[in-house]
Amino acid sequence: SYPSDRLIKVSLIAAEYALKVDHADIASRMVERPLWPTIWPGEHYKLLTALTEVLQPKLVIEIGTATGYSALAIKKKLMPNARLVSFDVVSWKDFPNCVLKQQDFESGQLEQVLADLTEPSVFEKYRGLLAKADFVFIDAAKDGVQEKKFIKNFETVKFLGKPIFMFDDIRLM
């Protein structure tokens, strides 16, 4: 598909807003360098925060929790009644150099689900939740195979709204 006018407008506003985003709070949790969440343009973390601010989603789906940088970037601008559900096959507690802390989950805005959404039966289990998504961020294996499985599965969802999908570091063409 081609970019819609909505996507272009949202992107332009978010790109400008991203210039003002400060992720020193996320960087302060990191033990490794470079401090990816502070780099803009070039890295996606400030853009995620900006897109969350612009879109004001009620439900964000993240696929690939990993180090937690993206989850914290998104959570920073979630509205009080909004949720971020992050799917992964590895618990944040077991992921090397993850910056998430138990306190990040206490408000209920952030939740991690251990599930492989490439599996049709697992995807089916979460279909109702996924249909409510306003923003979907996919930052998983980046092998060109997994992403195609996600797309195939998501093509079967009747979304309640018009979510924006963002893929990180992949090439599907």
C-alpha cells in the first residue's frame, strides 16, 4: 500500500516533535553504549515517543520487548487511560541489559505477554486485543520471515479503528 495523507501528516508532526524529546531518563538506566534512545535522527526511540504524543493511542501493541527502550519511550507519552501491551518470547527479566523495572508495570499501563504471535493459534488467542490497537510497533527478529508472518496474521484482523503500523530495521520488499 501507499502512505496515506494521514500517515504523512502524522509523520511530519511527529518528526518535528521528536527533536524536542528528552530520553535522558531512559539513558540513565543503560549500562551499555551508545545511548541509542538519545540519538535523533537515526534511531527510532524519540520518534516512538513523538508518535505516541501525536496519535494519543488507547492501545499500543509492541512486538519485541527486548531491552525495553522502546516500551519506555512509548510509555512516556501514553495517556493515563491508555495501555501498552508488549509481546515477546523472552521475559524482560531474562533479557540481557534490559532497562525495565518492576515499577514500570505497577500502574497497569505496561504489560508484557510471553507469546509468539507468528503462531496462528497464539495469534488467534489475542485477536480480540489486537483488533483494538491504535498503534502497532514491530521490532522483532528482523529476519524477513517473521515479519511476513506477522503481516499475514494481521491481514486477517478486522480492526476497530485505523491503526498505524511501524516496523523497525527491516526490509520487506
